[in-house]
Amino acid sequence: MHKTIDIQSAVSYIENLTSKKPTIGIILGSGLGAFADTLQNAVHIPYDDIPYFAKSAAVGHANELVIGDIAGKTIVAMKGRFHYYEGFSLDQVTFPVRVMKMLGVEKLIITNACGAVNTNFAPGDLMLITDHINLTANNPLMGPNNPELGVRFLDVSEVYSKKLRGIVSDVAKGLGITLQQGVYAWWTGPTYETPAEIRMIRTLGADAVGMSTVPEALIARHSGVETIGISCLTNMACGILDQPLSHDEVIETAERVKSTFLKLITETIAKF
């Protein structure tokens, strides 16, 4: 359970380093951290220095909070996220979302690099998350509820804001970017899925599968923060193509679509 006093400690530390008041947050997935480098007048705060923050060891994650300006808005960006498969508790994984909320964030963009399950998709596509399937049997809201942070029983009929999704879709059309839409399945990792598991996931109705995003989205919903999710489909999921999967491929594909991703995010923020 997140404790209000712990969140306040982290927020106070951050606010002592900058007078900026972010209203939009973004969590940057594997290979997508370049967005944080585009922020102007930015303050970089290592996770190590922020009370109660964890530190990711995943490749492609820089472990710093970046607060700066872009498209006329003040942003707080997580340049690197924490994953459940690293051994962190879901409280640790989602703690930064609570901090963002208390800093003043009203809208959150969650990004990830993940595998395509829908065979109509291709590596390098971007996918707007319409809904998710939690395959882990774990939930970040399990345990005692802190009523100061949100309700005990949470409605999740619209985790990913229809209004914000509409804005992203319009921006993509205006930029000529092909933006897939679909359901994201959360898998714990760190192993990739087996071919049989991918067949199961497709049967259940998911279009993509990854190892993050869902815990943060649920806590954002619990916190009253409007949320969208955007996936970079870095590979076809296991068994679709007759080839092994590797994290190197994830990073390489994310790098290839970086400019498209940056344009979409920047223009979307301008419209928020």
C-alpha cells in the first residue's frame, strides 16, 4: 500500500529542485527514452536520489526523472521504468505514478516496447492501447486501501481515456502516421511467451503482449489521472515467425521508429 507520507517525501524532494509544475506525465519504455532529451529547460533527477524510488536494471532505461517544457506544456518524464520481473513489488513499480499525481499531473502517457500478437500488425508499428488483459493474477491495488489516494473498488471500464485516444488518433492522421489500435496483454516476464501461450493470448483477444504498463495504468486510474497507452511493436510475438526473440531486436526497432514516435508524442502533447 502506498503511504501518503512516503509520496509527500518524494514530492518535497523534487519540488526543492525545481519550481516547474508539470501537468502531463510520460513513462518511457525500452528504447524510447529519447523523448526526455527533447525537453527544454530540463531538470534531471536520478532515481537514486528520490526518496522511496526504485532503480531499474533493464537495458534501455536511464533511471532518471526529467522535468521540462515542450509544446507549451510542462512535462515530467520517467526515463526508464521499474518492472515487476526485476523483483520489485507492485507498490515500487507504481510509486512514481502516485508522485506524478501529487506533483500536479492530470494526464499520463504510458509507453512501452512489446510484441505483436495480431498478425495484421508489423514490427515498427505504433499501437494505441484501447484496453488491457491482466494475465499475471496480480493487481497493484491488492492489500489495504489508502482512502486518501482512491476508492477501494475501482471501476476499470475505461482505463485508457476515450477522449485522449481520440486526440492521439487525430494527431496520427494529421501526421500521416499509421497508428494501430488494440488490446494489450500484461505478462510478467522476464521470459518471452511460448508459442502455445501466444496462441492462448490471441484467443483471449489481445493484439500485443508486454511486461509492463498495466500496473501503472491501474494506479493512474485509481488516482484520477487521465491515461493513454502507446506501444511500439518491436517484434512479432513468439511462434508467429520461425525465429528466436531477443531484447536487442526490441532496442533496434525502437531506435528505428524513434523519430515517428517523437513526432506523435510531441504533437499529441500540444493538443492536450
